Amino acid sequence: MESSKKPLKIDIVSDTSCPWCIIGYQQLAKALQQTNSAYEIHWHPFELNPDMPAEGKNLRQHGMDKHNRNEKQVQESRDRMTDVGAEVGFEFNFTADTRVHNTFNLHQLIYWSAQYHRANDLEQALFTAHFTNNRNLSEKVVLAEIAAEIGLDGTEALAVLEDQRFAKQVRESEQYWSEQGIQSVPSVIFDNRHLVSGAQGVESYIAVLKQLAQMAD
């Protein structure tokens, strides 16, 4: 007899400028695969740098300014993220010119893509565009190109950004998750009630998934 269990609902509050968000997702994805879990993922917006100017800022300088680090500390952090990323199959390619961007337009595009059930694909494409390929995500045309590269309508994507048609919905979603107490990312919420904060590692996610499966039996 086939199982009639509902897929596990997974809400991920994340920002595409957050390296630990893609690391955490990759860890979760491996855990889901290893536990053969049925699941559905929903992405939600969070802006680490809501006051970032439209043109963005050099990432190294941003790390030094925001976190009060020196250049050596920033490089050590980059090296650590690169190593951890490689362990879970994600390539970080930090350069002297890598920039951090204002991500409000990205969140609008992700919201739009969810209508076509492609939010997860677009999230991955944007993480790769940012951290691996160093593309200029401050440019709306570039964002529309990325959407087109995964099979979405690039013309519609550009129109979504030009008229800011989902700005209100993204702001409301950000406010909602803030009111739920989410103050850092990644934040992963399982079945609306079990919160895991940060990139906890594949084994930690496996333990959570096994515990949830036992509770569902």
C-alpha cells in the first residue's frame, strides 16, 4: 500500500547575498536526498543590507566596515566559506572585485517565479550568478537574463522589475517573518513549527528530518 503522507513543508527565509544561506541550503538538500524525504520548499525574503545603494558595494570593504574586520580577517572568512561550500558542492569564487548588491529586486523576481513553480531554480541560479560568476546583480537586465537562462520569460521578468509590481508583497512578507521573530538567515522552518537557524551541517539536518519523520508516524 502506498504512503499517503503529506510532503514535508519547508519554509526557507533567506537572502541571496548571504553565503551561509546557500551553504545551509546545500546541506539541507543533501540531507533530504539521503533520507529520501518527500518535501516542498517555499522561499521567503530577508534583506541583510536593506540600505545598500542600488549600485552595490565592494564585498571586501563591506565586510570590513559592517563587521569591523581587517583585511586578513575578511580573507580568512572567505577561505572558510569557500572550503565549506566545496564540501557541499557549491563553488565560491571571491575576487578583489566581488560586490554585494541590494537584493530587493532579486526578492521580487523570486516572488514572481514562484507563480511558475520555479522559485527554487531561480534561487540557485542567483546564488551561482552572485558567488560563483560575479555577475552584476544590480542590473535589472542581468537579472532578467538569469531568469531567461532557466527557462522563464526574460521579457516578463524585466517588466516585473521595471514596474516593481511585487514590491508590496515582498515588503509584507519581510514584515511577516520579522514579526515571527526571524532576525538572521538562513532560517529554516519545518511544518510551520520547527525552526533551524544557520547552516547546521548535513548530519544535523538528517537528525531533524528523522525526528520529524518519527513524529509523523
